Amino acid sequence: MTVLYVDADACPVKDEALRVAERHNVEIKIVSNSWMRLPESDLIERVIVPEGPDLADDWIAERAKTGDVVVTADVPLASRCVNAGALVISPNGKPFREDAMGMRLAMRNLNTHLRETGEIRESGPSFSKADRSRFLNQLETLMRAAKRQSGG
């Protein structure tokens, strides 16, 4: 059975992910470091991990597998999940693909270094309506593909 995992801390598309999961009747696990308000549904599981670096990421990466979908903006987590066979999408609707993970990790590391040295200050473009729309369209596509992979 397909499971949708959402790396929920600072995720701007939780509501959209919930709607798509319910439309496809798949279980959704909302993983975060703190409690957050979620709608009541038999399909939703709230997972609260202890505070600490990468604990939510580790929880998701240890469980995500072929036939699952993961929503995250975290490139190292995306890489781990892609390597495990899961389909992964960022909140702006851009899928993480195995053939591009090396470049995405390298760019993330470079940008982190440039921010740490003060070469750049901004963290990137702000989240837009177009990002939300692209996310919904791409998540729908990935959900169908994941269900085919899992036989459901």
C-alpha cells in the first residue's frame, strides 16, 4: 500500500498533500518536531519526533520505500528516499529524480557554504501560487505512479 510521508516542519503544502492523499485513499504520515493542528481522518497519522537535527528526516528515511511518496524540501532526505525507491517531490512541485540527485546535493552544499561565508544572504525565491499549483499537479502524477508501483 502506498504511504504519503510529509516532512511537515515549515511545509507550506500540508493541506494540499492531505487533499490528494484523501482523494487517492492512501495513508498520510505528517512528521514533525512539534504538535500541529490537522483535520480528523482515519488516513492521517501525526508523528511527532523529539527535537533534534534530522530526527524527522531519519524517521521518514527509515520507512519510505518503493511505492511511497515523500514531500520534502530537504535535499539530503530526498536523496535517501530516492535511493530507497520512493518518489519524492519538493513543496514547489519539482520532483527529485535519481539522475539529478548528485547535482542537487552539490548545489545545496555550495549554497550552504556561500551562506555560511556571507557570500549570499537570501535563501531563495519565495513560495508562490504557481509553486502551489505545480505541486498539486505533480503530486497527483506521482501518487498515480506510486500506486502502480505498490500494486494498489
